Amino acid sequence: MTDGYQIETERLMREVARGVAETSAFLGKARLDQATYEAMKKVPRHAFVPVELRDRAYDNRPLPIGEAQTISQPYIVAIMTDMLRLTAKSRVLEVGTGCGYQAAVLAEIAAEVVSLERVGALVDSAKTRLARLGYSNVTILHADGRQGWPAEAPYDGIIATAAAQEVPGALLGQLRPGGRLIIPLGREGWTQSLVLFEKGAGGDLRERCHLPVAFVPMIANIR
């Protein structure tokens, strides 16, 4: 799917691999799982950025996509995907569709992705883009991500691409026992941490990672 961008893709993946190795103390591992690596290579990032930024699509950095939102840094997309430990049978909830790039990476591994976005214009563009690229296992909904989507719960993995000051209880409640939730926590403009929660069989939570990050805030209002 990245025809014409093979050199840029390979360069990007080397940078992502280097970033994983350099932050292994936070991540608990020095390299990505093969499924994550292959998914990252396959998704054409240039198809998810504005045309005027196509020449920067394979830079390992976030880029603006309009509506005061960004497409996340590929390294961040890779580690968040990897920490969910998805399989071909997994069902995933994403909070914050944006341009749909993270959803596409998830869809390369998981059986089903439900993605929530509060900005209507981004919902429409992401639906069109993902359909054009053939991602039939992604459902995008115009909704308040803090409430999750209980109609399709429970989920094997939940990923939030916007920062909350604390984990929304609705998301924890929709996570299957044995499932994992990855979310940035903290206020915008302050230190944020990427935190991984794993839900035990009895509903207990274990947390780890705490990698310093910077994300846009999770906002409730739908528009």
C-alpha cells in the first residue's frame, strides 16, 4: 500500500525502531512485535496527511490535519498499538479517530476496530479515506469518546489518542478482563504520561509505562 514510498517507509521504520530501543526502560521491550512492525510498514501514511504536507508524511513527527488536531508521531502510533498485544481476533475501541491513521494500523492486526470522533468533519473525511483504502473492519462513530461505546463492549483493547486528566470510568468498564487500555494522562501544556492499564480477571487494574508524551486534550463537546 506504500508503493512509491518504499525508501521513505524503510527510513521511517528504522527511526521508529531506534525510538523503541531508546525507550525500552519505559516500554519493557527493545523492539516491536512483528505484527506491529508489518502493520506500520503497510499503512500508507501519505494518504492520511493534507496534500500540501505529503513530502513530510514519512517524517517521524506529528503533523497538523486541520480542526486543531494532528496525526500522531509514527513512533507513538507504533508503541501504543504494540502495547495492546492485539491478535487477529481482537476487538478494539479507539477514542479519537482524527484522520484515521491509527485506526488503519489497528485494523491491519485486529478483527474489528470501533473508533469514536467528536468532530463531525473528521468523521466524514476519515470514513471516506478508510473506505477508499479498503479498511472494511473499521466503524467510525460521531460520539463523545469519554463515554466509550457500550453497544459493542467489551473490548480486548482500548486506545485513547487524546489526553485525559484521569481515566474515564466508562472506558475501564468496557474493557474485557485480560484486556489492555493505553491512554495519555495529564493536562495540556503540562507533563503528560502514556500509561498502560491491564485488567485482571477479577477487575483489578495493573498499570505501567509512564512514558512522557504530549497529546491534544480529550474534550467532551461534539461538533
